Amino acid sequence: MGVTLTFDTLQFVQRLKKAGIKETEAEAIAEAVRDVQTNSDVATKRDLVEVKAELKHDLAELRAELKSGLAETKAELIKWGVTIVVAVGVLQTSIITALIMRLIPG
């Protein structure tokens, strides 16, 4: 991500000279500004659009993964729920059978 800026140092120096700055100082200022622009890491609108597109894509993938994981978790919970209901039913039947057996003289 970087951007190349065009900087007309001659025009800049001329503008500074018109404002009353000495030529040597104007040239030093122009060189400093050019150095700052050259060494700056600036994002362009195109860079931001690309990053936004990547983030949207990543978010869509994450949503799909979460949906899939949620479906798997839901299926596991249902399986465990059914198992618990059956186990409780068997336990209740066993307890009732045991109580009936105690009540019937034998």
C-alpha cells in the first residue's frame, strides 16, 4: 500500500521565492517536503476499497463457519437431549416397576 505523489519542486520553490523566502531556503524547504512525501506510507482510496472488499469476504467466510458450527452444536444438543429424555424414562419405569413389585405380595 503506497502512493506516488507528484511534487513540482521548481514550482514550489518559485512560489516560496514570490512569498519572500530566499532561494536557498526555498530549495531546502522543497527538498524536505519532497522527502516527507517520498517516505510517507499513505493509503489511497483504492487501497481502502481493496481492504474493505477483503474484510467483507473474510466476514462472509466467518459467518459461514459460525453457521456451520452452530448447526453442528445444535445437532449435538438435540442428540444429548433425546438421550437424557430416554434415560429419564427408563429410570422412571424402573422405579415404578420396583415400587409395584414391593407393593404386590409375593
